[in-house]
Amino acid sequence: MLADRRLALKAMLAAGGTLAFDIQIAGAQGAKPGGAASARINAYVAIAADNTVTITSKNPEIGQGVKAMLPMLIAEELDVAWGSVKVEQAVADQSRFGEQFAGGSMSTPMNWMPMRQAGATARAMIVAAAAKQWGVPAADITTSAGEVIHAASKRRAPYAALAAAAAKEAVPDVASLKLKDPASFTIIGKPVPGPDTPAIVAGKPLFGVDTVLPGMVHAALLTAPVRGATLKSHDAAKALALPGVRKVVPLRQLGHDDAPVDALAVMADSWWTASEARKLLDAQWDNGGREKHSDATFAAAAKAAFAGAPAASVRKEGDAAAALAKAAKVVSAEYSYPFLAHATLEPQNCTAQVKDGKAELWAPSQMPDEGKGMVAKALGVAPDAVTVNLTRIGGGFGRRLQSDFMVLVAMIAREVPGVPVKLILEREEDFRLDFFRPAGFHKFDAALDAQGKLTAFRTHLVTFGAKGQPGRGGELPNDLVPANLVPNADLGMTVLDSNVPLGWLRAPGSNALAYATQAFLDEVAAAAGKTLPAFMLDVLGEARAVVPPKIPGVPDIFQPPPFDTGRAAGVIREVMKNAAWQEKPAKGRGFGFYFSHLGYFAVVADVAEADGALRVTKMWVAGDIGSTVINPMNAEQQIRGSMIEGIGHVIGGLKVPVEGGQVQVANFDAYPLPRIDVVPPIEIAMVRTDNPPTGLGEPALPPVVAAVANAISSLTGKRVRSLPYQA
Amino acid sequence: MRIVQMQMNKTVRGDPMPTMLKVNGTSRQVDVPGEKPLLWVLREDLGYLGPKFGCGAGLCGACTVHLDGQAIRSCITPINAVGEGAITTIEGVAASAVGKRVSDAWVDIDVPQCGYCQAGQIMSAVALLESNPAPSDSDIDAAMAGNLCRCGTYHRIRDAIKQAAGGANAR
């Protein structure tokens, strides 16, 4: 069952599965009171005497905006004014809150109904309490902006007057709740600023690195330059001689089950001192042969793999080989892309206090419950003995779905019982200890018939992983567009081993696959005498739901979602219209489409050369995430942020080279993330369709990478078959 | 705007010594080695947690504070290089008229996503507007390119600077 859940979560984080979640709304029992003079009605809602409402936001905030979005859903159905709402971050406690994670763009689709139901439940309990006090039927009572109203007797009361009584009411059955008609929404769909914005602007301590506890010591970490190397020997004498250094602790095979590390932790009275002492540690590492891994050997292995058949087949439909043999035109090309780092601006960090078989952590984790389990296992205690407080998070992008830092700090803190320890990674260590977006190599073949119709699509992906299984973000999905839309499809992959740990980076899988497939299809479209968006509309055909083949061993509700060709065509047409796309576009214009994380996105990018460098001069995007954009203020930012990140994947030189088993990036000078001077105007259009709202943290990114690459191809006349772009 | 960057010797450090620092208008004494970077003195010894650690090498701008009104990277500025200079952090920046306008614009436009870089962004923006009250787009790009925003809030940073400058809220 637990394994099922983990598998399911993995499926969702990868691409967004289909959804069926039950709401369990815990009552007030066992919950912390909502503060002075307030009554807690359920796990999410507490009402104070002055009628302010404290709403608990259950998921980690990484900048994706859940701290506004989730409480907005609750406040809407609770029927209170947003101005009366205070938002409080939940602790990690899945027994009360259900799944608590920030990933897969899943907070919206998983919580759209449950959070509204949580608000409606509290409202129903307040109404029930009023009905009892006033001796009138609950059905005759209405609510508005935090007030209960009985129109016939002209009675009204603030929620606060009834909250204590409401908390004692029976929790109503979810099926009995009447949710609002979307036409009467007063909060959902309105622009709401981040609840923490004033505190951020005032420089208040909110983040993991800002955790300060009485008597706290600071820790820095030294790990091997070659990931996975073991600690042979070390001499801590010089480090220990530095005034303020408390202890040097060797850690062995810790952090993450998939990629444990050996490390030396320095504890000191100041992080600067710990960091200085770290440089004085004389550590010798045993690389265990891992130096053999390098970009050159990866490329050679991919070339060798392309000479043969893929090691594993992901999808075979019809007979691609035969269709290619009799095609009017065959287009073939190879594409590749590099490893990428997450490079969150807040380095990985965590604070822990361990004593008497119990641990408390202050963790900037995107998946705190998994981290809690990992810490419990490492300490040899029950998960209940581990308390995890969630801090605001200075960027996630998927890095903090791996909670290795929670284990590392807990094991350091165990060495100084009762003393809180804050671990902050140096930027160099943050890069060393990343879980990277897998590099990949594609060999593509496509067949066109005499009418320019796509009749076959074949790709061989050489990806990374272990024991023949692709790592996180390295999978080749069986519903890869356009393999799911042509009569003859052949998807195969070969998995290379390496010592580079892999992780989900914003729109995992999709951020690379969108580039490779849509850039290749741009070539195929040209061979068919069409532009890519026009060709895509042909390939999509009539509006229908294309259901992917079932993945064995995955429960039905977590199977990959159907692909709606009508929604895909809808966003393509919208962006073509807004960008005034022409049959023969001007040089420097490119297009990309992708469906990921339940969202349909199409992008047009214009690229020009100025002062010998390429820059994106304008972008248009059209997206379909269903019926409702819950918080337009944040949605705009998520889309722009995705698009700027997408530019960075192509222009500027973003890559993590591997030489001698070492990642060749230690700081931002070697990892040129987009700066303000590369940011173009972006025109956003949302296509609303009658579908449940879905998430926006990721799906806008993948098509950008393709659109920018295709725009460069158009400008230079030379295909961009490898990322990042190099002149 | 001049970015003051002082490279410190990474391995040599002296004994702790009493040093007076003027931070946000208040004189404070610390007893730390003179090589200790201003960022860590602010964060660890004086309790100003607004300036953030991002890179430790003056590359990301998250640690930006003002020294006599100039934006500096506090992660690579040892306190023995600060002298009598007046330090302003994000916690004190709204005390000036320009600082208040910029902070208000940041809230009004809801600039932050994750928020981690924003203290540094605001400090750079205030330093820009103090020296150039009506910056053009390219002035803004030049002054702000040292401040990395991993989330990509750049459009709103531009909008907020323009709003604080009293200009149109143009993209």
C-alpha cells in the first residue's frame, strides 16, 4: 500500500497522473489551538474573537504560490472576506492534512475540491451552530463575508460569535456539502498577492537559512568532488584548531538511499567559521573508479547504442520500419541535451535538534513526509518521534523533492544531543550534491507520405539511470507526442550508468523531451512543406481523447492522463492568432507545443542577433489549465518564470559538464542562469475549457525550450540539435 | 552605480577584535575577526537575517546591502573593509524616502515568488534610484543584472522600479 502510494506519487511528479482523491477533514481534535481567544473548527480553519480567520496552508511554499492558492479555496467556501484571512503554514503531519508536497504541479488538481470542501465543512458547522442558537432551520440561514444571516428574523452574527459552538458540531458528510456556483466566487479567480510578501519585502526571517534557535551551532559540509567517492582518511587537526570550531564529524553513506554520500561535517559557533574550517580539512577520497564517467564517454556510449537496437521498447504501434521503408520522405536526426542543476538560490539547508530518541527539524523540503521517514530510519526511531516544521523555501524546482539534507543534519545533530544544529551547504557543495536533470541523446526517424502526412515516428532515447532503469526525469513516456497520434510508432530506450544522481527538475522529462521532439518535428514539418504549428494541427487531427497504453503495475487512477487533441489544437490556434503566425514566418520565429502536468501550452518565440549574441525579443504563450485560473496574480508569474527558465535552457550556456566523474560547476559564474537583461516581453493568453483546474508550476516551460531552439534554427538556417545553443 | 567588491584572503584570519559598525543608523559593537564577511556579521552577530547567503562569491546579489548608499555584496566584504561607513540592510532601507517608495512598490506589485533574492533586488533598486531617479530600461538592466532571480520575477522588478520612480507601469 505504501509502495503503491510512493509509486503513484512518482508517476504524478513525473508528468501528472489522473486524479481521484478523497477528502478527509480532520476535526479540531488533536490540533493546535488557533491562537489566543480563537476557536479551531477543523484542521484548516480557526476563527478569532475579532472575526479574523486563520487558515492553514498545508503544502510547502517554494514560490509557486500555494500559500495564497490553497487558503483562497478554503476562504471562498467558508465565505469570508479575504481581507480577514491570516495564513499559517502547517507542520508536516499527513495524518491530519493528507498528502503534503510541492511537486508535479499537483497542488491545484489534488486540492481544488478537497480544500473547497474543507472550507464548506467549517461553514456548515457554523451555520448548524447558528441554527441551534436561533432555533431556526439551517436551510434558512445564509452567510456573507464572515457573517451568519437569518433574513426572516433580521438576525446576523459574526462567525466569531458561533465558532466555539461550531467546533462542537458534528463534522458533516462531504456528500451533503453544497459548494458555491463558480459564478458567485468572490475570491477564486481574483488576483491575490502572496501572504508573505510584506514580510519578504521587510526582510523578515522566513526561510530555512533564517532558522535561529537558542544555543544553536552551525554546520558546514565537505563532500568528495567525485560524487559517490568514499572517505579514505582525513585530518581534522587544523580545522579543530580554528577558534570556535566545536567538532568534526565523519558521515558515512548517508543522505539519500539512491545516492548516499560520505562527508565531513564541521560544527562551529558561526557558519563562517565552520565554512573556513571546512577548507582546512585534509580529506582523502577513494573514487572507486568513478573518474571514468565523463561527457566524452557518455557521448561515445550513446553513439554505440545508436548503432544497435534500443535495450528496451516502450511502445510499438504498427510497423514503423516498414512505413519508413516505403515513405515518400524520411527525416532523420540526432538530438542531445546536457545535465542540468536546480541551483535554487537558497542553498540546501536544514536545522535539527535530536535528543532522547526524538528529533525536531525545521526543513525547507518539498516532500517533508518522505524526509521525515528518512530521518526516522537513519536515527532508528519511529516516524512519530520526528517533528518537521516547514519553513518558507527559497526556490524548489524539484531539488527539494529529495530530502537528503534532512538526514544529513539529523545525523550531525545526533552528535550533540539537545543542541540545535543548522546545516547550510556552500554553493559548491549545493552543486556537488544536486540530483541532476538527466542528459539525453535521441535518434529520430519520421516518415512522410506523398501528401506530407506523418505516417511513422521512431525514436531511440539514450538516457541515464541504473541497472537498465531510467532515473528520475529520464523516462521515455509511452504517450510521447506524436508517437500517440500516428499509425506506426516505435519508442525505445537504452539506459547508461553513471555516478551522476538524477532528480526531477521543473517539468521533469518534459523539459527535455519537448525540446527534442518539437525541434525534430520542426524539421519534419519543413520537409512536409509546412510550419510546425500547422503540421501539429494536422497530426492532432480531430478533437478526441487519446488514452495512453496502460503502464503495468500502476493503479488505474495513477495511469498517465488522456491527451485531449482538441485542447492541444485550441492553444496552438490561440498562440498562432496572437502572434499573427504566417504561412511563411519571418526569420527568427519559432514555435513549440507540449502537454505536461495536465496543462496544454503552445509558445511562439522571436529571436534576433544583437552585438554578436542571440536574444529572445518577444514571446507569446497560450495555455489551457481548465476552467479556472485560481489566482491570476500568481499565475502570470508562474508562466513568466517558466518561460524565462526555458530561455535559459537554450541561450546562455546552461549545462553541467561531467569530467573525471566530477560535475564541472561550482558556482553561478559557471552556471549562467537568465538575468534581467535577457528577459523579453511576454504575452500570455489562457484558453478556458470546461475541465477541472490544474497546476501551473511546470507545464508552460517545456514548449519554450523548443520554441526558442526552433527560432534560432529559423534565424541561422542551422538546426539546433544540441543544447545549450552554441554558435 | 559602482559595485564594491573586496576579495578577502580566504585562509588567513586574525583574532577577534572589537569593531564598531553603523547599521541602519545604530552603532553596534561586534567582537569577531576582521576577515569575517559583513554578511555573516549581520546575520550571526547582529541578527539582521534579511540579507541572504546565495553564492559566497559576489555572483548572485542575494546578500546586497548598502555601504554609504552604494550597493555592495556583503558576502565578500570583510568587516575590516567597512570602516566608519554607514551600512543599510533591507531591514532599514524603508527609512529613506526612496527606500520606502521601492518597498511599497514591491508589495503593491507583489514582486516576490520564492522571495529569497528580493532583499538584494530591493537594495540594488534603491541604490539605482538614489543615483538615477528616472532610469531607462537599459539603465535598469545594467544596474540589476548582478542580482539573480531564479524564479524569474524580472518583469515585476522592472515594473516596481518604474512605479517607484514615478513612471508609467510599462513592461
